[in-house]
Amino acid sequence: MSYILETRDLHYIYPDGTHVLKGINFKVKEGEMVALLGPNGAGKSTLFLHFNGILKPTKGEVLIKGKPIKYNKEGLIKVRKTVGLVFQNPDDQIFAPTVLEDVAFGPLNLGLSKEEVERRVKEALKAVGMEGFEDKPPHHLSGGQKKRVAIAGILAMEPDIIVLDEPTAGLDPLGASQIMKLLYELNKQGKTIIISTHDVDLVPVYADRVYVMYNGQILKEGTVKEVFEDVESLRKAHLRLPRVAHLVEILNKKDNLNLKMGYTIGEVRRNILEYLKEKC
């Protein structure tokens, strides 16, 4: 099976000798939304910096559309047209005096025509709901708006894969929900989306597949159901079940119920109704 992005036995050691990634095998199919779960310090951000060539592996390789990344100028330009990376903190990514200039920066550096740059910027801002903010200084925007501008800057490059490091970090619940809905829509339009997060409640709603990472290694990978049924691996990674699944676990243990596990409110509701029908 071919993958749009893959790492094979990926290791990375920082100059100070810290061994951050320890044999990572990570595979993503075209059109998937994949979540990388793990606590702070697990190595998620370091792994993501390998996906578009910002970091070069100490050992192992990263493949984009089946071909290893080449770390010369031509190879890096090619991979960054395919893989767009949105940093956890948008202030690390947004630097231009206005929203328009910031979103246009990437396409301009591709040597595109003025008309093509304008088209891309307009479409990217429309996609993230930031039309009308073109002349705004980024430092006048809210955290959620900055995230949207950072995503727009990547969208304007028209990559096949969008990688987002903790896309909801620092946002209130409404802002987090809006960002995740945006990513969901982009995924439905055909973009391959990869996110890192330690917010397990987001994952069952949006992700097709999940990886659990701890101490520089992948502890578990699979579907949402497969991963969240492995409670031991989650707890080893200092993660918990989604809140609705945790509620079912408590009810089963304390009240001797036999509810099927569910990972969204809809699933739990259906499972409770099935249980009641069997008992009544």
C-alpha cells in the first residue's frame, strides 16, 4: 500500500545529545485525518518538523508520496509545496505587517504571477473565514484569528498535506471548536490533515486514525476504537479516555452495568438505549 507521508525507523538526536525520536514508523494515507496523541515532551513537535524537512533525521527516512526527502535546496522547495506546517504558536509563523502580506508571502516566494498570488490569497482567506481582514495588523487579532491566518498562509501554498501542531492550544472552547470544524471541512475537500494534540476529547469526533506517542516512541496506532480500547497504552502515555468513554467505564465498574464503550455522545446515547431495551 502506498502512503502520501511515511517515516521509517526515524531517529533524531539534538546537538546536546538528547535522543528525542527513537525509531518512529508513521504512515498516512491520502485524504486521511490523522491525530498524534501524546503528553508534552513526547516528541510530537520534533516529529512534525521532519515532515517538511525543517529537521533532518539522525537515522531513518521520511518519504513523501513514496519518495525520500532530498535535503538540498531543490528537494526542500519541492517537499514544502506538498507539506504545509502550522506551528503551535501562530506568533512564530506570522510576521508581516498585514494579514494580506503575510498570507501572500509564501506564494510570492514561489515566483508566481501577481494574478495567481492574488487568487490564492483571496481563496485562502475565504476558506478560513478571514475575508475583510486583509489590511489588519496581525497583532490586533485574537488567538483564534491568528490561527486562521496561519492556516491561510499554508493554504495559499496549496499543499496536499497540512500538518498542525496543537491547533487548539491556547484557544477557548468556542475557538477550538471553530478551528476543528475548519480542519474537518478542509479534510472533506480532499486535504490530508495531520494534527498533534493531548486533548483526547477532540480525537473521536474528527480523526480517522490515531497514533499514541510517549517518550519518543509510538505506543499504539489504529482506528479510534482500537486505540481507545487499549486503556493500558493510554495510561502509560499519561493520557485518559475521552470523557464520555470514561463515564461509561465508571458506570460499568461502579454500578455493574454492561454498557458498550462509546467515544462520542451519540455513540454513548445509542449504547445506553440498546442496554435499556435489553433490560426492560
